[in-house]
Amino acid sequence: MSDRIYSQAPYNSKGQRTLKNADDGIFQDGGEQMLLKLTQNGQGYTATFDVGLQIA
């Protein structure tokens, strides 16, 4: 998915990305748990996630 995003404006003006998930230390240390399931929405994508708050 990242390769597709980097091929679109405005990201394509920044050149190719220099780090892929397989080489990223944060991703290798459980970061894949932070990935969102994307749903195509028109010309883009959407994703949602829940946030828990503890109100003191």
C-alpha cells in the first residue's frame, strides 16, 4: 500500500521512500499491530480505530 501512496501526488514529488516496514525497527518490534485495515472510498481510502480514555 505504501508503494501505491508514494506513487501519487503530493508524495511522488518527494522521491522514493527510503525505508520499508521490513527494515523499520519500530515495525519490527510489534508495529504491525498499529496497522489499520483500509477500505477503498472513492479515489482514496478510509480507516477507523478506537481510542480508550480514562477520565479521572
